[in-house]
Amino acid sequence: MVQTYSNSNKIYSVDMMYTNKFKNEIDNNITVKITNVEETGVNHETGKKYTFDAVYLQLIGPTSEMGNVITYKEAEEIHKGLTEFLNTL
């Protein structure tokens, strides 16, 4: 399934990778979507431009929606941190 989304006046075409719907602790319906996208960025120090695969993470609730594009390395660190954090509960 190919979808499009816009972010900062860019239009992206994406292949859906993961979608899950659930009820959170206060009984609200939440949807999590994680998709692979192609992104561009500039190295802060060198000014070198890059095109790379990235992760678009969305959390969609009944009254709000959050979305952010992060690099694969950033996604791996978030995964590692959340796994460690949730295993200590």
C-alpha cells in the first residue's frame, strides 16, 4: 500500500511498514504508524547534503496527531532506550 504525506512543503511517497490500533490507559483509540521514507538532510558541521532512508513515526489519537521523520540510527536508539526502560517497570 503506497501512501503520501507532506512535511515542510515536501511530498513523500511511502510503503506502509507497520500500523497498529489500540486503546490506551484512558480508553482512547490510538493508531501507531511507522513507515519507511526517503529523506534529505544536511550535515550541521560540513554542510554536506545527504539522501537517506528514514523512519516516519505517527501517533494518532482522538484529538491530536504527532508525526516525525527520524533517521534509522535514531530509531534504533529509541527502540533500545524504550526496551530498556519498559523492561525495568
